[in-house]
Amino acid sequence: MSQRILIVDDEPNIVVSLEYLMKKEGFEIAVATDGESALRLAAEFLPDLVLLDVMMPKKSGFEVCEAMRADPRLGAVKIIMLTAKGRETEIAKGMALGADAYITKPFSTKDLVRQIKSLLA
């Protein structure tokens, strides 16, 4: 059974490229374009890992991360924050809320895939 990744980003170009990259790597994919639908979809899809943007409509990535960590069904899901917000305070906040990794855009797809495989190993 292939591992499942939930892509959460409101930028269509990012979604398309991440979806292509993850499918190419053999992952099963679901996509949410705002924080509220991300939480709803995570509860249904039960992903192994979430690629989570910070700046999104309805709920921020920080709020989604915090909510997932508080949910017994989603608490163990790996979370990589993937965002243009790369200041030290934002990185610290993401990690404090329970993110497993914090990668700033633009990012290397090789590094991203390596990080995903490492977290899912």
C-alpha cells in the first residue's frame, strides 16, 4: 500500500508541481487549498504526511498544525511546513506547534523528497 500525502497550499502552481512530484515518487495524494478543508480532508484521508503552507485562507498552516497535533487520530501524522515565511520566529513557531520539518520556498525538490522519505522511513 502506498503512503499518503496531503498537500495543503492555496497557490495552484505549487499544488500542481507538488502533486506531480509526489505521484512520480509513488505516493497517494490528496489536496486541500485552505486550512479548514485541510483538517476535514486529513480526518477522512488519514495521510502519513502533510505538506503544509503557512499563509492560507480560513485557517493558517500554524492553526492546522496545532489542530492536527491536538487530534488523537492525526497527532502522529508527519508535518512539513513548506512556506515563503522563513524568518527565525516563524520557523520556531512552526516547530513549537509540532511540525516535523520547516522548509522555505523556493525549495529544492531533491531536498524535499529526501526529507519526506526520511520522515516516513
